[in-house]
Amino acid sequence: MKKLFISILVLGFTLTTLNACSTIEGIGKDKKRAGQAVEKEAKKH
């Protein structure tokens, strides 16, 4: 479970970093979505 959580967190961070955001607001929204995905997955387990 801990490995899954870490994997999801790393994946979210990677996708956020690779996503081409041109503004600070866009980066913030992407990070928020990644965090929500991690929380949702953590609640499942």
C-alpha cells in the first residue's frame, strides 16, 4: 500500500512537471488535480 501511494505520488508529480503549463495558475491547478488523484486512490485502499 505504501509503495502504491508513493508510486501514484511520483506519477502525479511527473505528469505535472511534464505538462506544458505556461502560467503559475496552470501549474497550481495541475498540482491540485494530482493531489486529488492521490487522495482518491489512497481512500480506496
